Amino acid sequence: NEVVKTINGMKQRRLGGSDILVSELGLGTQRWVSSDFNAPSEEECFEFMDYAILKHGVNLLDTAEQYPIPSDGQRASEGDSELLISKWMKERKVAREKVVVATKITGGRNVNPRNIQEACEGSLKRLGTDYIDVYQLHWPQRYSPQSNWGQSLAYDLEADANPYWRSMGGPAS
């Protein structure tokens, strides 16, 4: 995959066969503004994004609906990392097309057509955008009939007669 362009010294390549250009480095947001004792504050996270995105050509932000981890529900709640990204983009007046947003739905039994749609809509709202560049499955439930989450959209739970999936952690339990 060849370098398509370079911005402030940061090489960008095409993401797979798509038209999305992604920097060779990205910012992960798992612990941003979490309830962990040494988690970066909102101000520090803004500084990370200012430095990486505005000054050095990074364009990839990796987040998830359940970030930050840990979330105690008081100092930090699930979705706060997406809200932080939205706030930074608004305050810094960063054009949406300047960043590649990758976010995730929580995996396991959560993956079904209704939850995929609800989680995606929730992420869109928290991120303050009308599109997500890369939507991924976080922590897939492996070795199940729907281990390929694309199949989850068409998975017919009622047709699955295997009792394991209903009693031992499968998509219906």
C-alpha cells in the first residue's frame, strides 16, 4: 500500500481498497478522561489532538462507544471519549473531513441488527457527526454462528436450534 500523500511529515496511505486516507500513526482514546487515577484530563487530551492532528499530520482517532475504560459512572461514563472528540472538533473548528474517526460497537451478545443500529446512532450523536469512517466490532464473540459480525445483520436467531447459544453465552442468552 503506497504512500498517497504526506502532511506535516506524516505519511498517509489508503485504507484497504477504500478512498479513506489514513495516517501511519493514530491516537487511541481508551483511557482518555477515564476514572483511572492517572488518566489524561480533558485539557491533556486536547493537547494530544492539537499536537498530533493540527501540527503533525495525524488524522486517525480510534475510539469506542464504551470508552473510556475504566468508567465509574460518576467521574467518567461510557461514551465520554466520543463526546471529548466532538467537543475538541467544535472548539478548535476542525473540519470533519480532516479526521478519520474509527469507533466500535461492544461485541459479544450485544451484536444484533437492532443493537448495531442503536450503538451506531449513539456514537454519531456523541461524536456530533453524520458519518463514521470506520465502524468496527470490539471484542467479538468468537466461535459462534455469528462470529463474522457482518453475518449478524442477517442472523436468524429463531432458526438456531443449538441450545448452547441460548444457555451458555450465545447471542440469545
